[in-house]
Amino acid sequence: MKILAMGAHPDDIEYGCGGLLITAVEKKHDVYMSVFTNGDATSSANTRKTEQEKAAKFLGAKDLFWVNFKDTELTSCRELFVAIEKNLKTVAPDIVLVNAPNDAHQDHKALASCAITACRYIKRVLF
């Protein structure tokens, strides 16, 4: 299977489903990661990017996509929806993993909201 994990910030994916992704890779599934901001609102963008790239390699991801929206300013909008759809077309995933739509962080809520709509043809979307 192909699995696409999406996170609003560097480290969201690892905290949310890192164990699941390691298990998926061990079972020979293809894992892809997509991060929508660089996390620079809380620390250095370069540091966060380097850490994310190391984490993707450690988890065994086939590819890591950077989408480059502004940290803490992610909104449920057409641009975000189109960016998610682009990732979906690139990967053609069987499963999509994204944070829960009732998450307290505004960036997480926006990503989940747009992902729900963009993934309308994906049979398995897990939060």
C-alpha cells in the first residue's frame, strides 16, 4: 500500500503516527510525508527542516514533501485544498493520515478540514 501522512508542522507526523509508519515500512508499505509549514513560529526553520528530514529518513519514508505555508497562519482555503490535492495526485495513496479535525491548534484544524474534502475519493482517511 501507499500511505501519505500529512502534518501542519515539522514533528506533527512523528508524534501523531510515527510508530504506525515504522510498522508500515517494516511490512513493505510505501510511506510518504507532507509537511505544510516550516514551524518557524516556535524555533529556527532550518533546524526544524533538518530535524524533519532526519525523521523522515529514520521512519523510512519514500519521500518528504514541503508545502511552505506560513506557520500559525494556515487557513482552510482553496490554496491549501489544491496543495493537498497535488500531494494526493503525486502519491495516489491507499491511506491518508492527518491530525484530528477537533485539534486545538488552528493550523491542525485547517489542514484536517481541507484534507477531509480533498480526500473525498480516498477510501481510508485516518485521524
